[in-house]
Amino acid sequence: MRARVYVTLRNGVLDPQGEAVRHALGTLGFAGVQGVRQGKLIDLTLSATDPKAAEAEVAQMCEKLLANTVIEDYRIEVLAE
């Protein structure tokens, strides 16, 4: 079983990397880009066979390591192989 985790900064948290990308896009001629928010994509391969158990386990991983829950949100997708 596989799981995909999307980690993004919470709304209202300054995103200096996103701002740097937005600025660089502007200098490359993409002036229509008004904002960029950058995040992380994490793909996990799990031995779990139950999707609900897999999601619960990945949520624990996010809370303990994969996301800084003070400033980041996360979203989990459990994928069938």
C-alpha cells in the first residue's frame, strides 16, 4: 500500500521560498503570477493492508516527524497499488 502526504505552510505563515520563486518567475517574463506557495510531497510505501489503519499510521508520522504542525498543514492520500 502507498500513501502520499502533501505538506504546506499554513495560511498566514510567511513563505520566503514561494516569494523567491514568484519573483524569479516575474524576471523570466511570467508577470501574471501573483503568488506562489511552496510545499513538500512525500510518497510512502507501507506494509499495511487496511487503508484506514494506513491513514492513521501516516497521520502519526506527520504529527511526530513529517510536518511541523505549528506552521504546517498536511493532507494524506492512501493509494492502492
